[in-house]
Amino acid sequence: MEQQSGNQNGTQGENKQKNRNVWWLILACLLILLIVFVILQGVSRQQTSEEISYDAFVEMVQEDRVEKIVVTTSDTLEITAAGEGGSGEKARYTTNMVGDENALLELVDGREIEISKEQPDMAESILSAVVGIVVPLLMVVVGFMMIMRYMNKSGGLMGVGKSKARSYVQQETGITFQDVAGQDEAKESLQEVVDFLHNPEMYTKIGAKLPKGALLVGPPGTGKTLLAKAVAGEAHVPFFSLSGSEFVEMFVGVGASRVRDLFEEAKKSAPCIIFIDEIDAIGKTRDTHYGGNDEREQTLNQLLAEMDGFDSSKGLLILAATNRPEVLDPALLRPGRFDRRIIVDRPDLKGRVNILKVHAKKVLLDETVDFDAVALATSGAVGSDLANMINEAAILAVKQGRQAVSQTDLFEAVEIVLMGKEKKDRILSQEERRIVSYHEVGHALVSALQKDAEPVQKITIVPRTMGALGYVMQVPEEEKYLNTRKELEAMVVGLLAGRAAEELVFGNVTTGAANDIERATKIVRAMITQYGMSEKFGLMGLAEQEDQYLEGRIRLNCGDATATEIDHEVMGQLKAAYEEAKRLLSENRKALDVIAEFLIRRETITGKEFMELFRQVQAEAPAEG
């Protein structure tokens, strides 16, 4: 393993030396051309000549200060002054001739001035042409041939066609499967690959072959790159890592050249692993739906050819990662290229607990920390989110002057990651504080009144940096993978309860319910078009999801008339949910007022305090009656 690392370092040193050599070659050529140019300029000029105007020349003639005039082939007058020059050398001047030779003769007529015409020297002309044209051209041709020769050896000018893959082995990654949590199925699939690289004879004995490629697919932040590095750390083999965008340059053919060079280097280092991150940068389908690009398509074609050309029995494995599998070319995904698709999805409750434990290994925690409660409050979070929450909690503990992270720090970190930091400089007016308070209590109260809603964890009217003026945190009692129709309807009623509380108490509405309306509309539309929960359309699928692992946009798959009917159905269900929210709040108006006034004074209350107030008001109501 140390020998492999030494060979890789030696190869990198040789490449750097070649790059320095070609730089010196180019600089030497430029320097020689500059010297030749300076020499030619010196030869073409008269050593002591000074350029003057034609009027100054006429004045010198009239004052009899001119001894000799030579008319050159370029209609330039070379003038030798009479009786000037203290060192015995006569001053020389040049000027452009105005008019023809007859005008010059008339000017000097009657004066003792020698006039002659320069005769071209054939030998000098030929020598000047050779020195001025042939020699520089010859030097350029020789330099170009040497550069082309270097390009053929190194894969391109200055290594343009060379692969930019970073190669490192286990000691440098420092990551193993123990550092990856929440992706047990993905680790199991990759562990088989590692075992094959360690003990290939166990598999080849019964005819099994190492998969040529494994495609890691999942949302951003779920740990695809971390898994690839863990494979390298477990396998103890060279690991070539690069991004798909590093293949493509502005020069056509460079990407294909880099693919060839990458596989050549990998074959020399086999057994080894090649990891291509964001492979969709070069692997997009070649039809016109997603647009065409000659350089990218050439790179993809070369990658397909190389994957068909290598022998997996030698221990060469390709790992790739993407969060857009739907745009990849079908030829790239077929068996024999990427034989395995490994889903790296959002972790479940157990996975989130394990991820929190992994990232909290080096963090001091006190006895109040309960990772199960934090994991319940972070449904849908990915590994990078959870790692960020642990780090934010540690920072909060330091700011508060504590020596260890507490459960309070962790929940505050969850809010920071999901909602942003508290905006302490944003001071709401008393009227706005009342509106926000009733709005948030409306959400919480309707959730408490519905048996299919999630319990309230916290209510606050402190503004956050992500735009929220207040919010209600709801934490499920257990992890859920399915939602019933009644649960979805309860969600919609709870989302619209904030606007209902504003209208019920103030007789007016504000812009604060924009996000609530957007989320409620999205849920109702999904119930109708995707989940088959509409009485009118029944089990008909009317939409399909795009970008499953990114934004998850929904595209309607129906005609315009049906789309119009869907809109009417959505409006009807939202209106019914809004009326239900107003009914629940009207029947519990006293609880709404009491809890809202309490929230205005405290700004933030816990779910436990909220339920105590709610039960207290309910207990007092019959007595008053």
C-alpha cells in the first residue's frame, strides 16, 4: 500500500516537472523572438539618424546647412548636415519626401548639395528577408512541433487532456463504515463490493463477478460521497475521486481524453475504485428533450466505451453519485455498466438517532440529552442537517457559558436549522403582536381539538431570520410512513386555522397566512391528483412527480378541461376546511383568548403549558354554565 502511494506521488511529480519544462520551452521561444525583433529593428535604423519634419529640412537647405541628400527606395530622405557634430561625426537626419524628385531638385538648385539615389543591395535584401521572416517562422514551427510532441505524451497542452482525479488510499480518507449511520441497506450492498475486493477468489470460485458499477442515488446531503469514501477506507485500495463537471471543458474532445486517461491510470493501479460525483453533469440522456452538447455527448460515449472495455475480474469498480437519476442516459444505466442502483434516501427515526450519535461522538453532552426526542422532531432531515444541528447546539452551549450540550441547546439548534435564528432587532407593534399571537394559537388550538393531528411541542411569536413572525412546532408521537385521509384533512384544517383566527377575532385578515395557504393547497392538490382521495375523480392518477430527489415538482398529466375541474375541486375542499377551522375556534373562543393573552406576555410557551391552559379553560366552562 505504501509502495502504491509512493508510485502515485512519483507520477504526480513527473507531471509537474513536464508542465515546468513546457513552460520553459515557451518562454525560451518568446525570448528568442524578442531578441531577433530587436536586432532587426536596430539593423533597419540608422545609428545616428534623427527624424525631422519636411519644413525643418527646407529651412536647413535654405540656410545651406545640408551637405548630402540620399533618396531611399521608400521615398525617405537621408540628410547629412554640413559642418555639424563636435566629435568629427556629421549629424544625420531623415524625413519623408514631399512631392516628386523634380520638386526636390528645384529646392536644391544652385546650392552645393550632393544628391544621390540609393541602389538596392540584393544580397542585403535577401539576408534581411531570411533573418526577418524565415528564421522566426522556422523557430515557430520547431516550437510548435515540440509542443505537439509533448501534448501527445502528456494527453494535452499543459495536461488539458489529463484526468484531474484525486487519488488517495485509506490512510488519507480516514473514513470507514463506522462513520456512516442511517444507511444500513446501502452499507450492506457496498460491503459486498468491499469483500469482493478483499477476497475475490471466494466469489470467482462459484462464478460470481464483481459488479462493474454501482450508482448511489438519493437527495442532497444524505451521505452519498461519504459512503464512497467509506468504501475506499474499508477496501484499502487506491480511490480515484472526481466530479462529473471536471470532465467537460470548452475544448471539444478534452472530456473524452480525460476519460481515457482516467481508465488507463486506474487499470495500472487495479484493484481500485473510481468515484464520479454528480455524474449527471456528463451522463444526461442524449435525446433532444434535455438539450444537446457535443462535448458532453462525446465524453459520455467515451465513458460508455471504457466501461464496456475493462475486465471487472481485475478488481476495477466504478462508483457514481447523483440526485437526478431520471435525466441519465438509459445506456449508462443498463446491466453491464451500472449493475447496481443503491438508494441513499432520507433516514428513518432509528437512522436519525444513529446519525446524531455519530456526529456527537466528539461533543460533550449532559444527562438531559435525549436523541430519540430530537429525532422525532426532525422528520425528513438528512445527515448533513443533523450534523449541522449538533454543531449549532455546541456553539449555543459555549455562548451560554455551559461546559456541555443540553437538550435545550439541541432543540434550539433544530429551530435554528429549520426556521433560522431569532431576530431580536425586529420589534413588532402591540397590534401586530396580538395578531401573530392569535394566529399561532389558532394553529395550536385546532390541532389540539382534532384527534388526528400531531401534538404541539412549542408556540412562539419571536420572529425568525427565515421570515416567520412566529410558528408552532408539532412533534409526532411516533415515526410515520403513511398518512391517512383523515390525517391529511386535519393537517389542512390546522394550516388554515391561523387565518380563521385572524378573521374571527379582528374581522380582517393579513398577509401572514401566505405560507399556510401554499402548503394547504399543495396537500389538497396531491390528495386529488396523486393519492386518489377525491370523490369526483376517484382512483384516477392525474399528476406525476418530477425530480423525485430534489424539489419533487408535480406535473399534471391531464387535459385542460380536467385541470380546470381539479382547480374547482381544490377550491371546494379548501373552503370546507376553512369553515371547519372557524367552527372549531368559535366553539372554543374563550380558550383562544386566554391562551393568546398568555402567549403575548410570555412570547414563547411550551406544549405542556399550552395543554395545561387548554384543559383549565375546558374545566371551567361547565362550572360557569
